[in-house]
Amino acid sequence: MTVGLIGIALVSLGMVLTPGPNMIYLVSRSITQGRRSGLISLSGVFLGFATYLTATCLGLTAVFVYVPAAYTALKVAGAAYLLWMAWNTIRPGGISAFEARELPVERPGRLFSMGLLTCLLNPKIAILYLSLLPQFIDPSMGHVLLQSLALGSVQVAVGTIVNGLIVLSAGALAAFLAERPVWVRVQRYVTGTVLGAFAVSMATDRSKALVSA
């Protein structure tokens, strides 16, 4: 079991260090509204991870396998949300997510719900749990549900801690970019392009949800 915990911790570290919708959203909130807002948003992302983990351990996400339309609908919703974020990043008059500026303060509930939505609208997280957890479970040890919860909790912990560190250091990046306006414009278009690419990839993905043996 110890080997499995270490293995999934290493895999989780690689995952969280790969830029994606969660990281982009958390950084933008931290830069535009401060660390506290970033941490509130992170709590929403944390709940999203915990929701998918619980559903996976209880077998609820297997509905993606038996009801392909549900999986397709979630992918379409996720792609539309990413496109909306991309447009707001690159639209005329748009401002870089990493650019420090004064903004109306969003209510904590709004920050939390947007963090949760960003996480839940990424079906890859559910499929990741379905395919990743079984690789580290040892059926001979019994208590498969407890093993799944323990392994999944490690992933959630690693993801939350690393994202938390990113939130806390986002301000330094904002200060760096504040003195380099050209870099800010480049970052804005790169971020919008990345989000758009995520959306297109998700919308055109024809793979089906499969439960690993």
C-alpha cells in the first residue's frame, strides 16, 4: 500500500504541474483579487476533486460508460465554458489574467462556486480517477473501497497543496509582469489560445469512457 501511495503522489504531482483550466482560473483570481480570493476559489476546486473522488469510489461515474450521452453532454458543457473563458481573455479590451489591477470584489460564494464549476466541468478528472486508481489498488489486501479513498485522498492533497503554493506566489508573477507590458499582452493571447485549444480538444474528442480492469 505504501508503494501505491508514493506512486500516486508522484503521478499527481506531474498532473498538477501541467497547466490546465484549474490552474489558470486560480492564478487569475489570485492576481486580480488577492491571495484570499485565490484560496477561496481553491476550496471550490478542492470540493470538485472530492466530489469526483467520492463518486468514483462509489461507482457512480460508471454512468459515463453505460450512458454515453451523459459523458458527451458533460464534455460539451465543459468545452463551452472554456470557450467563454478564452473569449474573455482575448476579446478586444480584454485584460490579462496575470495583470494586477483593481476589480470589483466578488462575493466569497461566487468565488467558491466558480472554482467548483471549473473543476466539475472537466470530465477528464472523472475519467482520470476511473483509470488511475485501479492501477495502484491491490485486491489481495481487501477493502478496495478504503484503498480507493486513501489513494484518491493523496491525489487530492497533492493537488490542493501545490495549487495553494501557486495561489500564494501568483502576486510575485503579477509584479514581474507589471513592469513588462509586452509580456502581459503575449501572456493574454497565449492563455486565450491555450484555453481555446482545451475547448476544441474536448469538443472534438471521440473517445469513450472506459473502466480499467
